[in-house]
Amino acid sequence: MSDFDLERFLPYLLNQAAEATSRSFNDIYRKAYGMTRTQWRVLAHLGRFGALTARQICDRTATEKTKVSRAVSSLEIEGWLARSPSPHDGRAEILTLTPEGQGVYADLGQQAKRYDAALRAELGPELTTELDGLLRRLIAKGGTDGAAQD
């Protein structure tokens, strides 16, 4: 029997923490707007960074192209997202939020700020500062040093 303990494996713990907090916030945008997690991620990235291509969103969110494509279509049907041809790449489309989509983003952004503040309050200021620093350090490391990739 191996002495490997999945429940002490840091990537597993990080994933479990991310899933738990994402699921909890998921309840907010699902109840308010009927959105999926991927739809929220697309909307949030367009709201924060402005016009992007689907490929850029895939790269920024580490989400599969098909999931982003479905989310983009759904957001467009809701009237929250608009597509336009890319002037630089005939195969790509530039995605932007419509005025209605910007309103949804503003509303969910305020709810996200409240959710984040409650989570940070639960952890306390010292732990929050330490956790922020540790997570940013792991992100900056970017899975280098021989980490396996799918």
C-alpha cells in the first residue's frame, strides 16, 4: 500500500477549496440570472477586461473551448454579449458586453464583492493577507518545475 495521502496533497486541497468557494458563489449567479459557472466566467472577464476573443477567455480561465463557445452563445441569446468580426483575424470574433450585459456584470460584481468580504471576514485579516500572498506565489510559479500537464 502506498504512503501517498490524497487528502494531504496540496493540489487536491487547493482544488477542493476552489470548488467549495466557487459552488457557494455559484448559487448567487444561478439564482439571480440562471447562469452557469462558465457563463459567469465569460461575463466576468469581459466585464473586467473589455473586448476579448473566445480563445483569450479560454486561456485566461483555463476552460475548454467548447464550454466557452456554449457560454458565449447563451450569453448572446440573453442579450448580454455581442460578437463582431476581428479586424486582425478572419476566424476570430471580438466579444463584448452589451449595455444590458454590463448591468448584469455590475450587479453580480457587487454581489461578488459582498461574498468576498464575508469570506475574508471569516478568515480574518492576517490569514487573508497570508493566503493572498501564498496563492499569488503559486499562481506566479505557474506549475513549472516539471509539473505534469494534461
